[in-house]
Amino acid sequence: MQSSYLEQKLERLNQNLHEKFEDAFRKQTHVSSKFIGERRIKSRIGSRVSLFPSVKNKGLICLESNLELAHAINLERNDDILEYRTQAIQIFITEKQYIIPDFVIRTLNGYEVHEIKPNLKTISERNLSRFKIAEDILKNHCIKFKTFDRNNLLSKQDYLFLNISYQRANYKILDKFDLDKAEIIINHAEFKSREDLYLLMQSNSLSSMIADHFIFYKKILGI
């Protein structure tokens, strides 16, 4: 009886969950161009706070660690992801406790919640329990709950490499005619590195930033 009462209480507390997601994505950026979440982003030991200039979200995404940066880069180049926010909503897991997920995602197929941890194998029993409760609540609302750690995210070497190409590829709007021309050239060329691609573009009177576009969005170097 007590369990049933608590479940009903949680259901009432989270009954407007879809509305919370919709509100999170309707919210405009702060005057500083940042998306402000439900709690203040703060640095932790061994982590690094940063602002990621998201083209997909048309604003600055606040991140609490390099692992979150690696995840944001993955989201930015995933065609199924429409937009995403960090620390954007509250999900009640008890009558008085709630979690604020690292990422909320709007995909082509609906909403998702993503949690980022350094190592899922060493996560505490308390956090595992909290995640399980959140997962069950979200499942009732047809929202997927996913967890990630350094074992299924980009390595530091890869996300730093890709971040350079991302910044260069979006420095200015690239001409579609040049992109189409570059795609034909790339499909008939051999290359092993970003430098090879830069030389290939330059030898065909194209901007090296086009090479960065194909590296980041088309994954032509296998990363």
C-alpha cells in the first residue's frame, strides 16, 4: 500500500514531464548567449567547466567536464539529434528529491535523457538506484534514459582533434557548390590525415575549411 502511494505521488510530481522538456527547448539564451539550466554549472576536482558554441542549438552550451564536451561533439554531428540542453529539467525520484540530468535531447523520434559519468563500473549504489528510478519514470513517459562514460565516448585525442575541425568548419557559411565539388574530389582521392585533405582542397582551389566540414560531419577519417 505504501509503495503504491509513493508511486502515485511520484507520478503526480512528474505528470508534466513532457511540458518540462518542451519548456527547456523553448527557453531562449541569456544575454550572454548561454543557455541557463536549472542549476549553476560548477567545476569539480579533475573536471573543466567550458562553454561550447553549438551551431545546432544556436547558442552556448554550458559543460562541466571534458567528458561532457566529448558528448556534445558527438551530439553535434549526429543527424538524428535535433537539439540538446544541459542541466535543463528536474525529475522527481522521491517526494522531496529530484535529479537534474546532464543532457536532455530532442531527437527525430522523441526525447532522451543522457547522464555522463567517468566510469559506470565504479558508480555508487546510491546513484545506480537513483538512475533506475529515473529510468522507470521516464519509460512511463516514453522517454529514453541512457548513460555514458569514458569507455563509450570519444577519447581526449579524438575530441580535441574534432573540436578543431568543428570550429574551422563553422567559421563561415560554406558554399554548397564548393561542398559538392569537394565531395566528388574526396570520393576519388586517397588521404590519411587532415593535412592530406588540406593539401587536396588547396590543389583544387578550395578552402581547407571544407576539409574540416567533411572530417567533422561526414567522418571521412573514421573518427
